[in-house]
Amino acid sequence: MDFSQRLQQISANPDALTQIGRGLEREALRITPQGGLSAQPHPAGLGSALTNKWVTTDFAESLLEFITPVSHDVDNLLTQLSDIHQFTYSKLGQENLWPMSMPCFVGSEDDITLAQYGSSNNGRMKTLYREGLKHRYGSVMQVISGVHFNFSFPDAFWQQLFGDQAEQERQDSVSDAYFGLIRNYYRFGWLIPYLFGASPALCGSFLNKSASKLNFEQVGSGTYYLPNATALRLSDLGYTNHEQSSLKIGFNNLGQYLDGLQKAIRTPSDEFASIGVKVDGEYRQLNTNVLQIENELYAPIRPKRVAADGEKPSEALDRAGVEYIEVRSLDVNPFSPIGITEDQVRFLDLFLTWAVLSPSDQMDDAELECWRDNWNRVVLDGRNPE
């Protein structure tokens, strides 16, 4: 069936498109009144970064992450994110939140304190994982902020699309449909940085710590930009290793994706082995494999399922299939106090619905590489009229 036929099929049930599940995750750096990176620990008034479901930290103590519950109403979703922001501001004292994706002035990598999660085994492992990211990629690369959009179709949608099915058959059908969406996202998702990219410029302090060979122009005393860029946050920007770029993780089905992910977690890296795991009695990373853990995989979109206690993300997917997808290509919108607008959410609703209902052929490594290159062209030169 083509897009129009599938759309007509699901439109017979209003709940198929009115009960979409949405969640937002917004990252933001805490800054001083002078606009520099905060050196203060995670504010006590925000609760424990390890256990608070709505306000936590990402890579650094100064990098906050706000997480909404799942909502089926766009206005409610944005109100929830706004409430989290207001609560957070009430606990920040004189500090503010940096409104951009690319970081504020960072004097030294040592100014970035890794996120601390307490003395429990889980908390210490989370900090050690970040220690590994620091040694592998550099701290300043890890304090780039973004907005992640979690999205799922309701049971009514799948019922209209597939009809009555046994439990395992429905699980497989839904996972296959989400992977079809992911393939179309790689083909056409460059629209997101093209329309909503908001990081064409960066601070010179960031550029000094990257290995970028891009031809930046300078404006003012310390800002550098690419004239036609859309979202430098999504570019390589000096990642000096190419370990992940060589990964062959396919998106034709769940089995292929999980096989590729597991291979990356088990594959030793000569580059990361040179860092060492434990040096002079101090741990530097969890291991020397291409990926320390699954979350280290950088991707513009991820298939997801809520994991049970003690369960890895891949184990949850293997157990019960894809539950939702996480869109990771949105820059923080500097014109919105919460980093995203209603128009952006509505666009993503439409785009992701189109992507799942449109035909989506299988994709080999060569085609995937072609689309990744196309994304990079849009990211670096997308505003070029030629």
C-alpha cells in the first residue's frame, strides 16, 4: 500500500492519531551571571541527580537535563516542560540557563566537572562512564546541548494498520514499522536541521579545543560561524576518532540492529586501549571497546523500550520489541524559554507519521552512508542557495 491508502486506513479511528505519546528531554548548561560555566555542584534543591525522574544531569555537574512524563496532549507536554523549568529556576539562585546548543565560554577542560551521582555502585558506574567519554572525546564536546523528542503511536494506530494479530506477530509488526520509520528518517530527516537548526555559530573557546578543519569566519571578539551552516551541533566538530563511523549497524530490522550494537560493545578498539582502563590506581573508562555501553552510540534517532530494573536497553528491545523512538536531531531553540516550540512538535508529529506510513525499502550500508553524507552537507552548508 502507498501512503494515501495507509492514511485512509488509520483515519477510520480518531484515536489512531489523537492518542500519540510524546515526551521531551531538554539539556541546558548552568551559567554564572557573567555568562561563564557554573562551577557549583548540582543544586541541592533539585534533589538527587541519580533518582529524580524529571531533573537530572547529563555529562557534567553543570549540564542539567529536564525530562517530561509521557503526554498525549501537546499543550500539556509543553506546560509540563515549562513547569520543570520554573521549578529549576527557583532553585538556581543567581545562576541562569544557557539558551543555546553550543556551549558558553569554557576556559579549560578542567573547568568541566563530571556529573556526580553518589557513592552507590550504580552512581559510581555512571560517573566512570563519563570519565571514559572525557578521555575518548574531550569534555567540551560532551557539554553540547540538545532537545530529544520521544514519540510513540497508540495501540489504536497499529490496530487500524495491521488488524487483529497474535501478540508476537503484533510485536514484530510494530518493530518492523518503527524501523521503516527510522530508514525514512535517515533519508529525509535532514529536514529537521534544515528547518530548525540553531547552531551555525560557536564560541572561540570551543573551537580552540576541537580539531576542526572547517573554514570558520569570525564575528565580534570571539564568535566563529559558518555562513551557510544550520546545526554545527550535529557535525563532527573535531571528534578525532573515527571508531563509530566505521560501525556497520543496520536498520532493516530489530535483529540486525541488535547484532550490530552487540558487536560494537564487544569489539576492542586500539585507539581506546591506548587510554588505558586503570592508570596509576585511577579508572579512566569502563572498558576499551568501541562502545563502553550502548548509550555511547551517537545516532540522530534511536529505537527504544522502557527497560525493567537491571535490564539493558538492548535487552528490553530484544524482550518485547520497539515501544517508541527517540528523535535526537533538534538543537535547543534559543527563541523559546523551554528550548522548543509547539510548531516544532506539530511538525515532528506530521513528519514521523508520514515516515511510518510511507513505503520504506531496505537500506544497505552504502545507501546509509550516502544519506549520512547528505545530512552532513545540510548541517554545514544547508543555507547555501546553490
